[in-house]
Amino acid sequence: MADAPEATPLDEMVDGRGGVRSHWRRLLGILGGMGEGALAERARRLDRAFEDEGMAGVLPGMAREVSWRCDPLPLVLPAAEFAALEAGIAQRARLLEAILQDLYGPQRLIAEGAIPPEIVFANPGFLRACRSAGVPPAAPQLHLYAVDLVRGPDGAWRVLADRTSAPAGPGLARENRRMLGRVMPEAFRGAQVRSMRPFFELWQDALQRLAPADRGDPAVALLTRGTGDPRWFEDMLLSRELSCALVECGDLTVRGGVLHLKTLQGLQKVDVLLSRIGGAMLDPLECAEAGTGGVPGLLDAARHGGLRILNAPGAALVEAPAFAAFLSGLAQRMLGESLALPSVETLWLGDAAARARIASEPGWSIRSATDGTMPAPQPGAEPPEAPGGAHVATRLPVASVVPCVDGDGLAPRSLALRMFAIFDGSGWRVMPGGLARVAEGGALGGALPARGVAKDVWVLAEEGDDIIGPAALHLPPLPIRRQPGALPSRVADNLFWLGRYTERLERGARLVRATHARISRGVVLPREAAEVAALARCLAQAGFAGAEEVVGSAAAQALPGIIAAEMREGGTLPALAARIATLTAMVRDRLTADMHATFTLTLRTAREEMRAAGDSLEAISRAMIAVLRFATAVAGVAAESMVRGGAWLFLDLGRRVERAQAIASEVGFALDQPPARIEGGLRLVLELCDSVITYRSRYLSILQPGPALDLVLADPSNPRALAFQLEAISRNLSEVAGEADRALPDEAAALLAEAEAMVASVIAAPDQAIAAASLPPRLEQVAARIAALSDAVTRRYFALLPAAQTLGLEGAEPAMRGAA
């Protein structure tokens, strides 16, 4: 089959006479005033900004591979052109809503032959569980609608695909605009660009209005697949823009036909669920495709009116490519209007005339009639031997081109435009902007790729245009809420382990530096040999493989190699840093942009310095300074930038549990030696607890067991003391549990009393050295009880299990089992 002659693509910037189109002139004048090479520099700055924000990759701090870029040159649409698109998009949305109302209700269109049954009943997007018994569904089926557009050589926009299930892109479009405004503010000052902010305000308001009528303070949640999904970053952005809770399927449960969010304080009702998951994956009780995922009973909760799911679970039906062949006729039939924004030319091959036409005309491509997720194939593909109702033929126009930054110059690239609209209960509102996607060797049709180049879309405002925001929504006054437990258990779990792993990484860094300080001189004195032996035991407990086998004078020779081995990829400290990076991504929705940047940039620096250190113990010790800076940054952000609510409580609780357990163990190891050598152990204890300067300021140069142990075990004013950690643990658990559940706070208080009693026994002893040397068994017992307390916290707040009869030695983070 021969291909048709290829048409010349339309240039979005230049008209057919070689002149610049009028709506581009102001922007080009601004760019020209920026100087030579400025645009390429802005492109590099934009890439770096996306990388620093975590948008360039799914997980911050992981492989620095840019998956999504934004070109600094926007796509510019004049006001009149946008107005025409706006009207056409709203019309298509009304038409698709009417089709869905019929196909999930009386199905007159099928009975009357207006739509072939093959493209409905064989369609994977048709959910039989969502059909009403002969009447249209009570609620609208569409809330968010997206349309993929391409402009042909004739200058007309045509629809490549309708997106009605869970369209991707509105959050990315908003982020593109925000980042471009940061990198190129002068371009916005000189051009009259319509803001996207009113659209998101209207959207947020619409979600409140679409809640069931009896809810005065509706709860809205955005359902995401989770951090493993490429769209998670956008889901997180949208949840912030729309001020709704970001939840996963495991956070939700249906009780008595009502959807609830599982939080630390119990179940909280959800009224509106903005789903970013395909309808077939929502409810395993009614959709076999959901498997073991989804939320059992979710569709039943929506069916009985206590919950609105947006978009309706069956809305993916009309994404099928075959519907494009019938929309023009259906617009006349159902709306009494001509289709203002037509689809690209599409033929359903269940029709004999259509099959004859593609056999005689070149330039058609064949694709599935019902699979709307597959990318549009390129023209010239051979049709199947017997094409029929399961296939459609599409003829794509030659897409328009737009200039893109390419190195230090510009190059033309083909372009597809995705635009978005929301239904606010009374009509359709179109975003004044969108997501322009640049084709780089792939087809323009299909779902958004995981990698690609985008452009911000500027809609120019007419002089004197008014900005229309949402009408006032009259709601009763909100009750004041300060509950620390209004946090999903999954999020609390992740924050708890983020705190623990951060503290564990800092502990490893301090142990490495203390070891280097004692063996770097080459000759280890007998007094220092005992300290090195104690450090070897600490390193072994911290996960440095082989350190537990080092004994006596061999420690100084063996430890450098052991430490170097654990610093390589996959070793103890690099593995901890990788887990911290993953957990930081998993709690990204709880961190502001500045907090996130502080976490990820300091962690990235620490990881780079660890990788560059090689096998030199001196270089490794220097790299540990960057690790300590990261831990200090986390502590500072937590102390100064986080509200003392559930997120801060569990992040801090994780840090305090880990530090308390480490202090008890390390002091026990340091004191486990003959009383005559106890002074070296005390010196090591003060160093590991970062308390040397405080001790000197209090007691000058005299080192005695009672004062030293009081400072590191029983002083509640010392942030590095065991008492400080246990007080904080008891206080945090009291905040979460309240007075009705005192078991865990009381256990922390009992451990504090034991720490104070140990110090008191040393101070009162006739020989403090002998008394101090007898403490290691008691300290080991305290460390085991702290680990048991951690296990109890996991069962009570994260696994939501009843208290166990026997507590294990250490809790296990569900996402990282076996890694603790």
C-alpha cells in the first residue's frame, strides 16, 4: 500500500509568507532582549530546577536521569483561538457525558443502531457493574475531561483522543507554569498571559459542591496508585493544589456502605474521591481486573449515594478510538449541533464501505477499535487479513511544528496539545493553558509517556479581560482541629522509619569518625585499644559486616578494610541513604518545597561524597561530615518548619527511639571492661554522645563515672542523653494516644526511671568505677526494652493489630522488612 504524499507542516510561529505571527511578536521581542545564549542558559536552569524539585525522576536522590523536561519556549495561543477551542472542548464534554448517560442507562443508542454493540460490550472500559437498570445514572459521569489535539497543515485543530478515565497532565501543566515563571519571570511581565490559578480554584470549589448534599463539611481525597507509579508526583501536586488528602487504596476501607480513611485516631468518612486509578481497578468485589488491589465495596458505596467517585468508574468506555467515527452524527442526534471540534479522520471497519475505502486509498493506519491506551500507529501499517468491527482506520494529519531549544539554537519539532476541562455542577470550565507535548521520535497519540519534552501553553488575554473566580461557597464554620492523630497509618509508618533511618545513618557516620580518630596515627596505645575494641562492637551492631569478628589488637588493622567495604555500593551506609531517599519520596506530600529541597539536596551531596571517598579511611571520614550535615538539616527542618502534629510526632518519635537504643547499647559496650580502664570508656561515651564540650564546661578536666554518666544517661537537658530521648518518646506517645491509652507512654517513663536509677547507683557507690563497670547488663536490658517499645508502636499504630503477648526485639518497617 503506497503512502500518500506528505504535506508541509504548519509552523506555529511563522506564517506562510515568512513573517512572525502577531501573537508571537511580543514574546520574541522579550527573548531577543535577553542576549545571545540566554535561552539555552534558561533551558539548563529549567532542567536543574525540575531536578532539584524531584520532578525529573520518580524518587529524589536516586538515579539522576531526567524523565520529563520543559522547554523554555512556550506554545502561544491568541485569545480568539482559545475561545474557539474552549467552546469545542465544552461541547465534546457535553456530548460524551450524554453518551455515557445512555450507555450506562437505557442504551437507546445501541437499540436504534446509532452505536454498534461491538464497541460497547467488547470494550474493556465498559463496566457492567456500573449500569443502572434502564434509567440514566443519577450522577454525572464526567468531572475531569482531557482532549489531545493536533493542528494540521490547514491550520485547524483536530482531536487525536478523548481522555475520560483519569487524565494525566493538569498537575504537570501547573508545575510547568510555576517553574517557567521562576526561571523566566521577565517573559511573563512583558506578556499578557492568563493565569491558571482561577481554574484550580474553580476545581477545588467544584469538588466541595459535588459532595453528597447532606455534608456540611465534605471530606475530599485524591486516590493515587502510590510512589511506585510514574504519575505519583503529579498526584501529589494535584492534592496540594486542590487541598485534598492524598490516599492509596490501602488507606481506605468501606464500613456499612460508607468509605473511610484509616487514620491513627480511627476511621474518617470520605465524601468525594477524585480517582487517579482506572475504574476497572477500583473494586475487587465487582471488577475481576482489580485482582487483590482496589478497595472492596467501593462501587457499592458510590451506588448508594454516600460517595461521589470522579470520574465515574465506567467513564473510560468512550475513550475507545471507535467512538470517533460516530461522534459527528451523535452530536446532531443528541445535541442538535454540528461538532465544532472534529476528530482526526476515523473509520470503523465493521462497515463494508469503510473497508472498501481503506483498500483503495493510501495513508490509513489500523488500530484496535476499543483499546484507547495504545499509542496511535504510524501510517503505512499493513491492515489485518480480515479487518472488521474490532478495528478502526485512522488518518493522521501532518502535525504542526514549533521551535524548541536544541543546544544553543532552535529546532522545529512536531507538537500535540492536551487541554483540560472540569465540570463544576453547572457547566464546563476549560483550563486557560495546557500541556503541549513535543514528539521526539515517537507518535503523538496515546497516553503521556514516562519520558518526554513538554511546553507551557500561554493563552493571551484580551485588553480589559476580567478574571472570573469561583462564586462564594457558603459553608458552616469549620470546627478547630489540632488532632495529632489525623494522619493515615501508612504515612505515620513512613515518617517513623524516615526518622529511624536518618538517625541510624548519623550513628554510622559518628562511629566511622571516632574509629578513624583512634587508628589514623598508626600506633594504637593500650588505652586506645580498649576504645577501638568497643567501637568494633558498636560498628558490628550498626551493620558493618565482619566487625563482630575483630578482637584485641587486630582491630586497628582490620577495621579500615571493613569500613571501606561497607562504604561501597550496597554497603551499610549507602543502603541506608537509598532507603532514606525512598522514604523521603513517600512522604513528599507532607513536606513543603523548601523542606523537600533541604532533605534531598543535602542527602544527594552526602551520597556523592560517600561514592567519591573510595577505600581511603581518611577520605571516608571526611565524607562523613556531609552525612552529619544531612542529619543536622533534617533535625533543623523538623524543629523549625514542621507543625507539632502527627507528621512531626512520628518523624521525631522514630529519631528518638533509634537514638535511645543506640545510646544504651554504645554506653554498655564502652563500659564493658575492667574498672581500672573505665576512663577510656567514659571518654568514648562522651565523644559518641557529642557531649565532650559540655562535660568540660561543667567539670573542667576531671573525668569521673558519676558526672559523665549523669550527662549521657540521666540529664533531660542534653539532646544527646538517654533521658532526653525517653522523655520525648513518652511525650510524643502521650500526644498521639491521649489519656485513654497510657501503656506505651508509661513504658517510656519506666525506662527513664531505670536510666536515672542506674546513674544514682553509680554516684552513691563507694567506688564509682566498679559500679560503672557493672552497668552493661542493665543497659543491654534497657536497649532490648526500647526495641520492644518500637515493636509495640508498630503494632499499635501502623499494623493496627492488638497488643502482642510477647514483644520482639525490634519493629519492622512494612515497606523495608528485613532491612532493619
